[in-house]
Amino acid sequence: MTRRLIVSAVIVALLAAPALAWNEPDSFEGVPWGASQVEAKRVAAGRSEPLRSCFEAAPYQICTAAGAIGSVGSRILFLFRDDKLVSGQWSFPSTSFDSVRSLFVERYGAPSTQKDEPLQTVDALRATNPILRWDGTSVVIELRAHAGGKFNEGLASISTKPEADRPEAERARAIQKGRESR
């Protein structure tokens, strides 16, 4: 009887697994992945949230806007590579991290991974930086309480999977190239 109950529970869990998958966003702030800057500006203007400025920061072209994550005010960055939207970021006050985390968990479910990273500023201030990550088949979402070594700024980002995997792929190519040159 106990064995049958365990087998039944395992079967139900396996059948329910696809239902537990999270809905990966197919856009950032309403702008679809792969959209050009012109299209992003059109979409943002249509939402009454115009892009404020665009500039080059190799390898990206970046456009900024003001906005919010839920009720938390944020600065929004749209990152384009070769004139295609590949990533979006919200920077927000670190004091709002718990609110943003709750919103993301509600929206995307439990993160795929979660870690605490030590953080220290130039002034020797120390803290723990919680980092949550959702790995999907199309996008990767990362949420940090502190970004860029700053205690007062948190960061949430959504990137296409190829863009999120790019640093590791480039590192692997460099290692391989080094091995071949020996």
C-alpha cells in the first residue's frame, strides 16, 4: 500500500512538472525581443513612456526610460546589440529589494538558483548581496539587491538566453584558442 502511494505521488509529480514551468517573458516593457531601436521608441511612445536618450556603450546601444517595477520606481535600460533588443534592466533603490523579489517570485515562481555573494565597497563597507536567477529556455532573469558594488542600487535584468550565455561562450572560446596556440 505504501509503495503504491509513493509510486502514485511520483507519477503525479512528473505529470505536474510541465504545469510548474514559468511563463518566460517574450518582451521587455512591451518591446519584443529582437526589436530595433526605432520599434522600441514607437512602442514606448505608444505606452506614454518615451525613451529619454539613446547612446553607444560598446558592444551595446542603450536607451533609457523612467518607469517602475510594480510600485517601485526605477530607471529602465533597453540594451540593443546589432540593433536588436537583447536585454532590459531596471535599477531601483536597494531598500525596495524585498518588494521587487516578492513581485518576481509571484510573477515567475521560485528562482532556479539563489546565492548570497559577499559585497565590499572601496570604503570597506560590507554586506551580503542576494542574487536570484531564473533560467529559462528563451530568457534568463537575474535579480540583485546590490549592483555594481553599490549599496544603494538594486538591479533586475532580463536577457535573451543567447545574450546571457555570451560571456561564458566567449570565455570558452578564449580558453580553446589559448590551448590551440600552445
